[in-house]
Amino acid sequence: MESETFTVLFEPDGRRVKTSYGFSVLQAAKKAGVSLRSECGGRGVCGKCKVIIKDIGAVNKITEIEKKYISGEEANLGYRLACQTKIYGNLTVVIPQESRLKIRRIQVEGLEKPIRLNPTVKKFHLKLLKPSLSDIKPDLERVFEALPKQNLKGNRFRIDYDVLKGLPEILRRRDWDITVTVWGSNKIIDVESGDTLDRLFGFAVDVGTSKIVGHLVDLNTGETVNVKALENPQVEYGEDILSRLTFAISDKGNLETLQRLVVDAVNRLIAEACEDAKISPSHIYELVVVGNTAMHHLFLAVQPKYVTLSPFTPAVKDEINFRAKELNLNMNRGGIVTFLPLIAGFIGSDALADLLVTGLYKLKKLSLLMDIGTNTEIMLGNFKEILACSCASGPTMEGCHHKDGLKAVGGAIERLGIESNYEVWYKTIGDVKPVGLCGSAIIDVVAEMFKCGIIDNRGRFNPNIKTRRLRGNSVKEFVIVWGSETATGMDITVTQKDIDEVLLAKAAIFTGCSILMKRENVRVKDIEKVFVAGNFGNYINLENAKILGLIPDIPNEKVTFVGNAAISGAKMALVSRRVRRVAEALSKKVRYLELTVDPDFNKEFIDAMFIPHKDLDRFPSVKQLLQS
Amino acid sequence: MESETFTVLFEPDGRRVKTSYGFSVLQAAKKAGVSLRSECGGRGVCGKCKVIIKDIGAVNKITEIEKKYISGEEANLGYRLACQTKIYGNLTVVIPQESRLKIRRIQVEGLEKPIRLNPTVKKFHLKLLKPSLSDIKPDLERVFEALPKQNLKGNRFRIDYDVLKGLPEILRRRDWDITVTVWGSNKIIDVESGDTLDRLFGFAVDVGTSKIVGHLVDLNTGETVNVKALENPQVEYGEDILSRLTFAISDKGNLETLQRLVVDAVNRLIAEACEDAKISPSHIYELVVVGNTAMHHLFLAVQPKYVTLSPFTPAVKDEINFRAKELNLNMNRGGIVTFLPLIAGFIGSDALADLLVTGLYKLKKLSLLMDIGTNTEIMLGNFKEILACSCASGPTMEGCHHKDGLKAVGGAIERLGIESNYEVWYKTIGDVKPVGLCGSAIIDVVAEMFKCGIIDNRGRFNPNIKTRRLRGNSVKEFVIVWGSETATGMDITVTQKDIDEVLLAKAAIFTGCSILMKRENVRVKDIEKVFVAGNFGNYINLENAKILGLIPDIPNEKVTFVGNAAISGAKMALVSRRVRRVAEALSKKVRYLELTVDPDFNKEFIDAMFIPHKDLDRFPSVKQLLQS
């Protein structure tokens, strides 16, 4: 019976998913990609994942835990907690409005791949023999002897000095019944009284130039328990990488200031995620961080000066492990911080994470991977070889352009179109009154203005267009939404400067793509797949991205959006030692191309400043559209 | 020619020593055991080791360095710096009074054994290839690649996080010419610009219950560069171990208070030793510490509560390594602190160091080792097995009894005798007016008073003795030195309380010896050697020690005084990795006997409260003396 599979239908989405006997409805919902709230990761302590079960015979009986959150009236209507409801047969589940996830503006999740759980940090519950006058072994020896030794490989166990200090009391608090946390093969990082096997968490962090995203992960299940995100507070010292690095190296203490900002932000993410999930930060034993090379050096306060000067060598690119307390990170005192390895130049472990998630490095045929953000990484390759470059694309493509508000749950325009009469339609996140434009809408607005002739192929406004939306004399702007319709009462507009910024960004990105292809002697038709990662990923209008000339002119079916793959890759490394070995190998394998010293860079960049490109033949589908 | 050996005669001592071509006079003086000042360890920067060379043809010419310290007039008289003078032939050297070592009251040195240099910390001078656009390896990888890898044993190099932070600047400061300091097989703890191979130092520390002794050691030569000592500032919280432990566990924060005191003291020793020798503390890369179990737990601030409760198990006894910065020790920031392994109960790494120095663990025949101090450790055994116990003997036997003043260079009575007319003769350290009694004189005074009948075999004053030196009615005291002869103008006396303390201490020590012998079924005549270590070692009067009943009645020629062997053993571990492996094996091999739970303890102790013992047959030579 246990090998049977059942089908679960989720309404109102209408999505079906196959699942096995005994799986929870929450697990099925995740597999189906259905939006369902859960703040505790399925531990039965938040009560947010309420669903309505239509076939009560196909699930377990309501549990005592559920009765705390579900009223008698709700129970009569079939309400249950998804995390506590086990699937015993085919089933229809209705997700009520109040249990739907509120949509966040920033992409905090990426494509997730199933992975075998084998985290670097493990817990062992041990019952030790008490010392006696005939057995006077020291406390620590007693612990060492009881631990499994298969992973030692000739090494010895070692214990964190702070853990050792309190060891005698902890061993005796519950009569020599303890739980030992071991990192790697031999490093004891925590010893607790009693059985705490169920409290084993990790935290994955993507330190982006603009945003910092953190995922709290249950290392017993691999499930993400909670997700938090913040603007990178370093933006105070510059939106782009180079201004921040310039600040960091300009005066003593600046580097530490930037480090402090990002560490404080990560501490805030940890605190918020733990509070929501009712988990103590002391049960987070490892923090896996990804970021580009600049973010890496700034996070670690490693001198970044020579990353900015030719030949742009980082101080270190191998995986780094150090103690959480060395950075005052708000987690277990003996916990370990792991920064995944970098590739080269500004291409960091975020790009490496993209490779892990997409599996590009395993594919036979050539693929292109673009991780679009304030800094954009591009990789081209397959199982044999991978070539990579990075471009400073600026913050334009990422997040909201006009107004900020990372934690707001709605109001950003995520999609729009301009009719032939120059009227604009749009859709906001959360279907509320608009406050500004999302990254995806930024692409739409320039592409749409170009399609209907409001701007020319160099992005200049056409003064002959007759619509009151185009206003101003010497300095023109186009009104996207009238103040009467916005949440703020102010018009939402696009200026020449806005358009120029978009063109600069897309030109930088496209230049990276075309130089990589040139160096590898690859044409667009040779590319089997394009993976697009980044903070707008899921909402981008592919046609408009091609019209703008942001991505190569490739059939839609070859394109896969992978969202924030960086954080997904960090989580993979958090839960799997094998993935870390792959990451390490990849870090050495990927070859790096320094774009700024490429002889074709300037010409390619200037040609790419046109919409879609100076050479229309490189965008045949757009050429056809324009001619039709 | 270089294989020739020469004889050097040191005057006025009249000691001769064989030495090889090119050795320095300072090295020869050390080998001869001649007292010669040298504050910089032979580096030519203190100018204290002035000697007069009688055969100028048998040495090198005066160097530029020497001319800084030796006037023209002195040069004419044959004055030279011993450290700069190389021996090319047979030679007579006169050591002038001003170059003689001042005698310290506390024993800061012990028996030294020649040992092959192979310290755990090593330096490598490397010249790296600069990065270029065709060679963009990260900085750290460049360092790793250039380091010798023979000791890696499958591990990887690791770098201290703080060292990594500044690595890029250091590599480029002298054009990729660097010196890397590696601890153990793979731990990079420092990277410096340029060639600093000659600045590689270690510090050995003996944390005694009463005194802390520190030796600054040049790890390139194994030579002791400077020696410093201090009273253990923890005495403020109790002279004996148990009062300090009771304080430590009685309230939160007390443990850290005691730790802070000893760490501050060690920092002071380091600072003073380095200042004298003109060495930067940042060139001290390893600190090797020895101490008994209580001092160990207090130094590390590891919960010592269960060391005081049956079955008296320590938290840890293996060698511990941790970073100097975790304790804020004033040495290289990446430096390592190593506490040598303990044995069991209160028998710590100081006792283990005694074993290393005496080589008892290698001897075929049975030997007894007594390390007499505030806490006394006793070991009995040979190459096959060793049994050990510890006794709380109190501070009476150690250092000065009446007055304190650890850094005073003279004035303590180190030897005395009482004539049949009850008159007292004495000898002070430095031959100056007396201020008090040394540990060795304390033994003398009780033994001598017993011999001439001033006290009986229970230590009671004989009221019938006719001398004005015995004074007082109900509370009696014996005047050792009249105020007219002392430096202070006050009489130096011995009271009943003083005598009782000596008897308690010697009874505790002798009880340890006799119970060990009983358990091993050993009689005094079976013992081939007795090693006596401790702070009075070199000055003790063996006959009086036997009359007092402090040590078993054994022929004088079988007794060897080894001084402060604890610090010598710590230095052996500092300069030799092999010695550390031996220490580790010994820590596991020595069996521990808990005296306080031994069924014979009380009776043995009471019997030992007599002078020399209740059972005179156990001291046949004393019995004979008394009957003669």
C-alpha cells in the first residue's frame, strides 16, 4: 500500500500532482507549485496552512495539534492544516483565500531541485556512561568515544573551545543524556543536554548587490521553513559594485563599515525568520552564503582593492569556512559560516549556484545562462567546458525602478502594454493601485514604446506622436499611469533618462552574451537552452525582452526562467555535502573572460545600444515583426 | 678543521668544556653551566654578556656589533661579547663580576636535555609569481602552491581568517616576497612581507599554584632567550588549589576572574621577556603551557566543579590547541596556545613535563619522582608502568616562608645549621643581610631544631632548653636571626605554627610516597633513583630532608635534583613535535591513584606527622644518627 501513488487536485488553481502514501498535503502543494502559506515550514506551530479537504476518507483524522488552530465550525467545513494532513488516497484540496501566499515584489525563491539530504552538520543523540572511581575518563573523552567514527579519516575529533568550557555542566544536567552537533567529519560545534535531534537548522543567504535574501532550512527534512529578504544596506555607499569597492578601499575602517552593514542585515533576516517559525537562532548551525566576488570580499572584510585593478585577482576563491562568532552572526555560537567558492573576476558563488541549480554543467548540448541583476553574470557551455563573463548592468533591471519598498506586498506594475492609440494597460502585483514599476515592467515599457513608435531604435522620443501622455518640451516624459489611478496620487512616468538607463543595462548584458558566443564560435541557433535567473525572472515578458534586445533572439520554448537560482544553489550546498564537492570542482573548471579588456568590447557595446540592435539581422524574429 | 674540538676554560669558576670550531663563547658557557648574563639570547642587542678573552688568537676579530657595547679601553683589556666571539682554538675566558647572573630566589629553570629541533611552528620564505591577465589565480592559491606539501597527509592548507583579510596587501608590499608561518601540518597562522625567517619564537609557561614562570625560546636554535617569573596572582583567592576552585565554582563570573588574572600575568611575562630581548611579541607564534589540573581548568576557564567532586574527573585531558586571540594573549594574532595533556586527578601536564625531562618512562629500573610545590605530584615506575598520585602540601615548602618578594635577588636564607650551643649559622642568597627563609632553609630549620633537641619528634618545643633564642611562655618561638643582623631590623623567628605547617606538608608528601610504594609492592631499597623537582630543588640539604622525613631514606647518590622540570618539559614540547607525541602517549599510560580514598591514607598520614616518622625503622640512617 505504501508504494501507491495518488493524485491530488488543488483548487481553485486546478493543478494536479502525483504523490505517495503518507505524504502531507503541504508537501503535495509545494510539489504542485501551488501558493500556500506556511510560516513554520510544516512543524505545526504557525497554523497558517489551512486548507479544505473535500475527501475526508482519503486523509488521516484531525490531530490534537490541528485542534489548536481549527475551530469546530471550520472542522465541519473540512478545514485542516496542510502540514498535518496525510494523504491516503486520491484527493481534492481547496486553498482558501486567507491561506494564499501574498506575492512579494522581490524574487526570493528559485527553481528547486530534489536532492539527497546529507548536510555538513549533523546531530547525534548519545547516552554516556557516568564516570566512577573505577572509570575516571575525562568528560570529553567520553563524548569522543560515543560518537560514530566512520567519517574521521584518520583525523581526531576536535571541540570548539567555547563548547568545551561548559561541557561538564551540560553532560550532567540530564544525567549524561546529550545531543552532539558535529560539523564536517570531526568538529564538535555544540553539545546540548537531552535529545534535540529535531532542532537542526541551516540558513542560506544570497548577498546580492541590491538585495539580501535568507532562507531558513530544516536540515532534518531539507524543507525551507521561512524566507526573508531585505535591501542590501550597503546601497548607502553606492548602488553599483565599483562605487562600493572604491569606498571600501579609500579609507581605513570603511571596509569594516560595509561588512558590519551586511552582517547586521543577515542578523535581521535570521532574527525575523526564526521569530516567525518559533525557532531559536541557536539551533542554526551553518550559514551558507553566496554572492559575487565584490560581495564576498565585503562580507568577509577581505581587502578587495586588487579585485578592482587589472588583472582583477580575488584574494581567495576556494570555499571558506569560519566561525559564526568571528563575524558576530546571530546563530549558534559554535556555528560555521561557509562562503561557497567563487569563479573569477566578479563572477562569484551566486553564479556557481546558478550552475548547480540549472545543471548546465551536466548538459551535452550548449546552453547559455544569464543571471540578471545589478551585476549580471553570463555563462556559456556544457559538460565539457564553460566560459563565463560578468557585466555591470546596474540596478535598473532589478526590482522596482520608481519607488522602493522591498517588503511591500503589492502595488508594483509587473506587466504592461501600450495600445496603438498610446493608451496603457497594466497589471500590478496584488491587483491594487499602482505605486511604481517592477523590473519586468521596465522591459515592457521600453519595448512597447518602441513597438508603437513613441521612441525610435536609439530610444529617443518621437516628438511627432500625438498623445497627451507624451509631455514636456526640451525634456520629455511619457505618462504610464495618471495620478488619479495611482496609490500615491502622483503620475507614474518614464523619462529619457529612464530609457537611457535601460539601454545601457541591456547593452551591457547583450555585449556579454555576444562576446562569449564569439569567443566560443557559437551562433544563436547552436544554443539549446537559455536559462534566465534573476529577481524578475518569473514575470518577464519574453517577447518584449527580445524586442528590447536584452536576450538573444531564440525560440521561447528554449528559454527557462529559474528565478533566484543563487539562493536555491546555496540551499543545495546547505543540505548536501556532494553539492559542495561539485561546486568546488566547478569553481576550478569554469574559465573566465575579462570583458573589459576584450578587443571587441567597445564596438559590440555601441551596436547593442540600439533597439533591438544595430544589426537587425541578429534579431530575425524582431525584424520580421517590425516589417509585418 | 671544522670537525676539531677545543677546550674552553672558564675562570674564575675553573670549569672546562669541550666545544667545536665556530661555536660562540656564550654557547660554550651555557654548556659548561657557567653563570653568564645574556638578556637577548645571543642576538647581540643587549651587550650584557661581556667576557675577557685571554687568547685573542683563538677567536674571531672584534665585530662592529661589539664595538657598540665595548669601549676602547675595555677592548684593550680583551673584553668581548660572548655571543659574538667565535671559538677557533683552545681558550681561557674570564667572566667578570658584572657579567655574572644574579641569583633569583625562585627556581625558574630545570634540568635541560639536548633535543632535536622540530617545532610545531615553522616559517617558509617564498617568492611568488605575480598575477597577470594570463595567470589570474587568487592570492591565496598562489601561497598554497608555493608551500611545501610533504606534511599535508591528505589535508589542505587552511588560513587564519584574520590573516586572510590582509593577505592581498601583504603579498604586494615587497613585490610578492613573503614569509609564511605554518602551525602543524597545514595551518597558516601568519604571512609577512619580506624575509623574517630569523624571527620565530615560542613561549613556554609553567602555571604553578604559587608561581608562573615563562621562558622565551628562539625556535630557530632552541635556545632560551629570556626568563621571567611572577607570583600567581590567583593567590588573592586562596593559596591552595581547593580554595581557588571553591571560589571559581561559587559564583558566575568567578571562573573568568581567575582566568583573567593568570592570562594577564602571562601577558606581563611575555611583555617583559620581549622587551629585554628586543623582540616583538608578534613573533611569538606558539605558547606551550603546563600546569596541574586545577591550573589547567582555571587557565582555560573550563568548568572545574567536577574536578573537586568524586570521582574527580577533568573535563578534558588531551592536549588542547586554541587561538591566542581567544584568550587575548599578547603574542602573534594568529598564534596558537597549546596546553600539554594532563594525567588524571590533580596531576597535570607539569608532572608530565617532569617525566619528559627525567626520562623516567624510559628507565628499566624503578624510580620515584617527586615534584614538590604547593601541590606535590609523586610518580613511581619505569618503562613498563607508572603509578601517580598528588597531595595538597601547601605553600610552606615552596619559595620563602616569612617574607615574600619573588623578584628580589637576594636576602633569603637558603641554608642554615644549629650548633649544639643552639647558635645558628646561615647563608643568604647573594650573601647579603637576611630578610627571611627560603623553602630549603625551612627544611633545615625544623631538622636542625630536632637534631639538637629544641623540638621533639612531634615538633613540640622542649621548654627545658636553655637559650635566649627560645622565648615566650605559652606561645613559644625560636629566633633564627636577631634583628641586629637582618636587613629589616626585625628578628627572624620560627613559631610552633610554622613547625606544624612544615610537618603537615611533609606528612602529606611522605604519605603519597609510601602509599604508592605499598600499592606497587615496592620497598625503599628497590628504588634505583629519586628525582626531586620543585622550586627549591637545587639548594635543598638532602640529609636534613631525610631527618625531617620528607623523602624516603635513600642513599644520597641515588637522588637527582631536577629543578623546575615542568618548564623544561614545556620547552621540550615547544621545540619538538616528537616530544608532544611522547607526552600524549604518557598521558594515557600513567595510572592514577586517588590518595584521599585510599584505605591506608589516614593511618599513613598520622604516622608521618612524626620526625622523621612514627616508625623509625623506615628511616634506618636517621635512626642510626639519632642513636650515635
